[in-house]
Amino acid sequence: MSNKLLPYKTAREKLTIKQKVGQLFMPAVFINDSEEEIIKIESLIRTNTIGAICFFHSRASAATNFEGKKDVIYNENSYERLKQLIKRYQKAADIPLLVAIDAEWGLAMRIENTNQYPYAITLGSIQEDNELIHEVGRQIALDCIKAGIHWNLAPVVDINNNPKNPVIGYRAFGDDKNEVTAKAEAYINGMKSVGVLNAIKHFPGHGDTDTDSHLGLPVIHKSRQELFENELYPYNKLIKKGVDAVMVGHLSVPGLDNSGNPSTTSPKIITDLLRNELNFEGVIISDALNMHAVSKKYSQNGALEANAFAAGMDMMCFSENSEEGIAKILSTASEHNIECSFRRLWKLKEKIFFEVNGKADLKCKSTSELNRKIASKCITELYGEPNNIKDFNKTHFLNLSIENHSKNFFSSEIESEYGKKRLTLNNLTIDEVKTKASQHQHIVLALFPPSVKPKNHFGFPRKLLDIIRSLIAQKNILIYLFGNPYVLDELGLKPDSNAVVIYQDFIEFQQEAFSHFSEKIQALGKLPITLKTFEA
């Protein structure tokens, strides 16, 4: 068989039942693998007629290492390596592979030195301009096409209403079901416009959890009615609009299935609810099957894959036991069910390899210019007492910052334009901070959080948090936050505290933040989530 996609009718007759099952597997492949590991993947693809692959940066950065237990080696040549490996793996395949990646905010989610776009939570702050979000989806899709990637496993349509969520948070558009749905639709349509596949995730809803499913099984304690009114709302709406795939998360949802089965292996959730009740006709794909929420439950290799398929799953993502999974499905599943899943997957392949959209405009626009437009629309003022910061930039203020790895253009520009020396809390002793603060009643504090995730107070050392809280209690502070807005709940803010959320630390966002501080532009964004600090 040549490396060319056959029409479905021909494929149905020519492919063996084992080859059809092989098409339902999407093993993980790694940009920084050794030659020995690459050869093993080539052999797996060749001997098992694997249907798709999903790229990750390295085995050290894979899902089960989500909390950073292994060192991730920086590779400035990752992008070229990615393109080389795609060619090698496609050459090993008798049938063209669907190549997938998680590129929620661009290829930079997995690959160094590639275009990065704002997180979903940032896009969630934009008001009445979903065209910008459409453009983000389109630009990310174009970056995928250039690399040889067909399938962006995005967007996240979880409704993030749990500030302690360790794995969704900034990856979600917000906590309002209508806004999440509208923004996800714009993002999807942007990808569709240039012919890249999508996958909405993580069904039936991973937003209201405080357990990381990479490491354990989250439980959603909500009734069926509550789930339909909120978590399932985006799925219901977007499925009717048309999506390529739905990714099922690893979740325990007693309100939908009280058997104890995680959603990954639940016929009630996958077949009865998603397939039959919500009438989804596309591909149902698993979240990574190596994640501990489900992988630790099955000691026999291939059993997880077979149980997921029996529940209604079409594609097994990040299966670490593809050969055993194929054999197990062959020995337990009906030929009818295999054919149905194979046909759904084949439709996606036909969409990519047969339906060439000659009318699509494949010209890329400037990533920097797009990021600047988003920055100008997302700046969000959270003012407890606006009078306290009236003409703030004209006062005798202290130019203070807490920094991470990013270049702090914002504070440097304040120093340059206002003559206020830039000081970093990271480098000052407690006595030095007290001395400097005693000379100023007004402080502009630029916060660059060490982490975008809530673990360990977003990476802030306890002593540093204590200093910030002390300053907030005693001084008139204007905070500029270049990161996850949930950070503000860690700072002990007062009812009259004033903060400006910038969401990202990109240079374009810092430049727009400085324009805001200088009163050259207005804040047009709205907080897409609810903070305890600013609850009415």
C-alpha cells in the first residue's frame, strides 16, 4: 500500500480489521527523543498501521510530569526537529498520518522559538470583539500548517469556576458559559477558515475541580441538571454548530454515571450522553491515556484502551500500550463498532487529505501586531477606590517590581519617562524594603508571577508574599499584574485596593500597560473570572 489516502469505500474493502483498529490509535511522539526511540516509533507506525501521532516536547515534559519532577532540556532547534520528524514518521506510514499537537496558545505551548499568542483567560477579557479571537485561531492554524500539523487539540471549553483548579485555570476563557461558548466558537471558526481540525475539551467539563487529572482522578460533585445548565452548555451549543472532535477528560462524575467509572471508560457518559443525547457524530478522542487518573487503574497493558473503546471512544490519544490495545480491542469489540469508529476517523482524514480549500487565504499576519491589538483590548481595571490613584503618575511614587524570567520593560520605561528608579523586591532585603517604603506613601507595584499555575502561591516565596501584604496594608499601592488574575486573591488586598490586570508579560502587553499608566489609553477589558477579593 502506498503512502496515499484511499477513498473510504476502497479503504473499507482493502484494509484488514486490524489495520482499521490501528487507525484509531494516536501514540505520543517527542521532539527530543533519541534515535533509538524514534526508530521504535517508526516501527510501531509501520507494523500496526497507526492512524495519528501527537507531538510533545520531550518525555520529561509529558503529561505525567506536569508538576515538573524532571528537568526539561531547552532545545532552540525544536521547530526544525519537529518538521524533520513529521517527514520521517509520514514516510514510515502506509496511510498518511494525522499529525496533532496541543497548541491552545500556539505552537509555543510545546515548541521553543515559535509564535506565542495570549492564553484563553486573556482572550476571555476582550469585550465585543470576537473577531480578534477568530484571528488568533486562524494564526495558530496557519502556524500548524507550516509545520505539517493537521489537528490542533483545542480549544478548552471548560468553564473555570474553581480558583484552585491546578490544570485548567488560565487555559479556559472564563467562568461565564455564554462567553466561553462564543469565544470558543470564534477560535474554532478561525481554525476552520484555513482547514485545521479542532477538538473541544475536556468533556464533560474539567473547570470545577481542584485535582490535577495528570496525577489523580478529579470528582465533579454536581447533579445532572447543574451540569447541563453549566458545564455541558458549551458542548451542547458547539456540537450543533459543528466541531471535528470532542476530547473526553479523565473525570469522575457521579451525577452522570454513579458506577464509579471515570468518564474515559463510561458508556453512560460517552455513548449515552455525548453520542446519543447530544447527537455528536464526529470523532471522540481521549485525553492522554498515560495520565495517572486512569492509567493507574489498569495493570494489564491494553485493558484501558479496550475499555475506553467499549465505552464509545474512537481515538486513543497518548496510548503507551498501542500494540496491546489493538490486540485487546480486536479480541473484545464487534466488527460493527470498529467499522463505525474507523469511518468517523476516516472522514477527518478525507477532510485533510482530499478537501483542499483553494480559496483560503493562507497569508500570515504579524504575530506581534495581533498581540498588541489584544493587549489594547484586554487591560482590566479593578479599582476599589479610584480617588486614591487619581493623578498617580504625578505623585512622588516608588517604582517597585517583583520579576520572573521576563524582561521588565514596564518598570524600566517608568524609570526612563518619570525619573523613578526601578527597584526589584526580589533583590532587596526586608530592611531595604522598609527603608524605601518609609520614604513613599504611593507605590506602583509591577508583578510578574513566577508561575501561571496556582501551585505554591503561583511560585511566590512566602517571605515575598508577606512583604507584599505588608505594603498593601500600609501604603497606597497601584498594582499592575502581568499574569494570572487569580494571583490577586493571594495578596491580601483591601476593599479600597487598586489593581490593573494585564494578563501576559509579552513586550506588547507591557508597552500597552505603560500607555495605560501614562493615561494615553483606556482600559477596555473585563475580568473573565470571579475573584474573592473583588466580589460584590
